Amino acid sequence: MTRFRDLRIKSGLTQTEFRHLYNEKYARSYTAAAISQIEHGRRMPELGALLDFADFYGVSLDYLLERDRDLRESCMSSKLKDFVEQLSAGKEDRQDDSGEAANEDEASQESKENIEILRGLLQQSVLLAQRVEKEAKHS
């Protein structure tokens, strides 16, 4: 399922309802067949129409075109990804640059507190994302 279709369904609109609202709001003349082809990934709208689709649903072009995951992943260094994975897994053993386990006695209290704050923030973010996803499914 493409985001085009997913967003329409989450909005509670049929293809016909969406097509009428979209065409009217943006002075376009998309047919039912064209909307179906877009939703099934067999046709890509021109740039102006893409901007209108994103505006209609209140999302970014990257989100609409499913590029948001790629951007998040490419912006995160491998070291940061490893750190986030360790935090989310709740691992206490961290490794230094040489790959050896860091000595807990050498870690400063401030570093420990920062890690705990980050772990808490990450857990809060995961809970919030799960709540939003659950509400979106019920909408």
C-alpha cells in the first residue's frame, strides 16, 4: 500500500470522495483511474500535483513519497545508531573506541546521568509513537 492510499484511508475518504475534494480544491481534473493508478504505485503525479497531495493531507513530500525513513537512517551515523540501539535495549555495557568494554569506575557521574536521561527520553518517544500509531488505527 502506498502512502497515497494509506493517507486517504486514514482520512476516512473513499477514492471518489477524495477525487472530488482534491480536484475541486486544487482545480485539477484527475479521473478515478488516475487516482487508482497513483494509489497502487503505477503512476507518479507531476511535481505540482505532488505538492498539492502533500498539502491536502498536511504531510511533507518526503513522507508522502516514503523517503522519510531513508532520510532518518542516512542522517544517523553508525556510531549513533549503535548508541540508540544500546539505549533501547537497556544495555549497561558500553564500548569505547578500541572495542573493549568501558570500565564503569572510569565513567563520570555526569555521563551516567546523561545516559539515563537519554534512555528515559527514548523510552518516552517509543511510548508516544506507539500511542499515536494505536490512535491512528482506531481513527
